[in-house]
Amino acid sequence: MNQRIAVRAIIRKDEKTLLLRRANGRPSILGKYELPGGKLGYGEQPEDALARYLGDDAGLTIQTAQLFDVLTYIDHDDRDMQYVLILYLVSVGSGGARVHLSQNYNHYKWESTADIQQEELTESAKLLLGISQQRVTSVKEEVLIGSDVGKATDISHAIIYSDGGSRGNPGPSAAGFVIMNSQEHVLHEGGMYLGIATNNIAEYHGVRLGLEKALSMGVKTVDFRMDSLLVVNQMNGIYQIRNRELWPIHERIKELQGQFEKVSFSHVRREFNQLADGMVNKILDAHAEG
């Protein structure tokens, strides 16, 4: 299966989202609205591509860009093409939201979520806008599967077991994590269904989710334990990350790491990572049954 990586931006003004209408392209997207962005060029960094598309197609300059989500989908026009979509929340600054369209688009509008007409959107825009709404309303519940298991007076240091799995690679995927105190008593377990992704992407989301939860708990130092030697070596800087799909997730993990006093990564055999592995399978089984 061929794969393309694309960046998209959610730009909001007065609680409305910027949508651009295609003036060219294949029939399934022609005349439909989409989020600003486009495909990455060879060797191009995601944020550089985002700045290029916003400047060229909308005349906008990025003030801030925050990684929001990464997901994959199969193009309906070409079943052999899988897209990896990197979604950013973008601000363009005071007075910077004056849109000047390129020839690729013939109209733009600022639309509130409640007023968006689904039939006017490209398939990718429907998917991305659906993800953005879920991020606010439901992902928190999904991430907290298992919720708090134990309580502790001092959680300045935590041990996190994390895992990720894909049934098909790529296929239906989930990430899971378990947070323990220094005595290895379980404090919290959680996870998230990811949609269609690879094993490596799922493993990285397990790290991200564990760090995000640990940060919210007030943890200062973290000892990660994982059964993926590849991910451990990549996080420790021994191996380079050559897969561009992983760059934005890795970037988010590095951003989270900077908010802790110390984060270390250690490899453990699979039989010692059964709790996190169990969370992954629990989520995948629940999704398959639902």
C-alpha cells in the first residue's frame, strides 16, 4: 500500500473554523470545503509544510502551531493509498486572519461546528473535524479506561509501563499504559483506541498518553518500561527515527519530557509488560465488539 503524509490546520476565529473550497482536483474533492494544508514534500518537516500551504493558499502567517492529532485513513478514490494526516491547532495572530486565496481555491468561509454541512466537506475534512470534536468531548473518557486504581500521598516519582498494538500492522490499533508508584502499586491505568495505524505509531502513543496522565498527576520523574526495544533505543537517542509518520508524535513526547525533571526509558521482556499489553487488547476487543 502506498502512503502519503499531509498536514492540516484548524484555524479558529470567534469560535468558527476556517474552511477553503477546492477550485481544482479530482471529482470527489472539487467544489468541496476542506481544512487548509496539503501533502509534505520530500524531506520536508510537517510544520514547514504547514507554513508553506497557509502562506501560498490562504495568505496567512502562522503565529503558533500546536500538534493536535495524528491519524490515518484510506482514500476512497484509491484503495491502495493510505493517508497519514497530521493535524495542528493554528493561530495566525491579531489581524492576521485576512484570507487571500490562491488559484487552488475559489471561496472560503468561517463556519461554526453546529452550522457545518457535512455534504459540503471533503472526506478528510469530515474525519478531521469529527476527531477535533471528539478530542474535546469524549477522548478523555476513552483514555481513562480503568481509571484510578490506587491512591498515594507521594507520587513525585512514577513507573510507567506502556504498550501499543495493531491487528494487521497497519490495522485497528490501540495504546495502553499503567502508572505505578515506587512500590509498584498501580495508581492509574488507561488507553486509547487509535483507528488504523501501525505497531510503532501505537507504541509511541502509549508513551504520549502515559506522560500526559503523569503530568496531570503532578509526577516529577518517570521511569518508562516497554517491551519494544526499537522504541526504547529511539527514545534514548541510540537509533534515529526515519519514519516521518513518527516525527510529530515524537515531537509531542519531547515537549512533554521537558516538563518533567527526568524521564528514562528501559526495556523489559514482554512477560513483564502484561498489564499495559492487557489494556491494549481490552480496548481493541471492546472496539471490535462495538
